[in-house]
Amino acid sequence: RRFSGRLAKPADQKDFAARVHLGLQLAPRLALLARFVFRALRKAVGRYDCIDISMSREFPASSDSAVTFPTAEALVRLAAKRVGNSKRNVLVVSDSPDDPLASSGVMQHLGKRAVRMDDYVPRWLVTDYDTPGANRTSARALVALYACAKAERFVGNVAAPSTHAVCHQRHA
């Protein structure tokens, strides 16, 4: 669950932050995979930026007719604008069951700079990364979180818990 406030006592806030950081640590085999993916990505494309176009699963767009949430296309457009005209490649992650690079918005706004994390997962580690029936697992999300936390610049969606987790990892 997200916690966006601050605790009254600084010692309590520090303890809370330490516990959150511990809770975000990857299991040993997943940490190995995340480091491998990061190194392979860094070796292939050099320094990179990351955008997270995840939508909030907590607040679906249809939950309240008065509140409208941006579409994935709008998030891509805004994130690409924030990244700017940098020459660095851009790792694109999303919690959507569809491939984020299949989106026309990604190709339109980022073109050949867009990078897919799946291209850097070795075949012998795929079973640690995905399950046979689904390609959107917690393991995948955690590896993406690690890769985005190591990026030069990160742009995310404030309504998505993944963005909060990446920001906390970058701060810690």
C-alpha cells in the first residue's frame, strides 16, 4: 500500500523509510537476474533513461465518472516530452498486458530510442522472470523497477505505485 504522508516523529519516519527500503529488496535469485539485465542493458545501449507508463490498478478510469485518468498514449507523449531531446535510449516499462513498444505512441514519440527490457533477459533465466501462462508477473515488475531505478533519468505516472517504488529506490 502506498503511504504519501510523513510520520510526526523523525525517528518514526526514518524507521518507516528503512522498513520500506527493506521491503523493496529483491529476493537473491531475482536480484541476480535484475543485476544481469541491468548490466546487459548498460553494455548494449550505454546510459539510458526510463519511462513508466503504468496505469494505476488501484484507481481504474471507470471508478468515478468525475475523475479522468490519462490514457497510455497520453502518458507516453507527456513522458517523451519530459525526457526531451536527449540522445540516450529510453527503457519503456508498463504494467499493461500488452507490449508497451507495440504502442504507436511509443514509436511516434521515441522512435528507435525506445528499448525493450525483455531483449536483455537471457533464455536460461526466463523461468525466473515469467510463468508459462503469463508474461506479466511480480518478478518482471521488480526487475523493471530495478532497471528504472538505475536509469539516468526517470519519468513516471504519479498515480502508479510502481513510480512511487522507483522514486523511493532512487532516493534510498
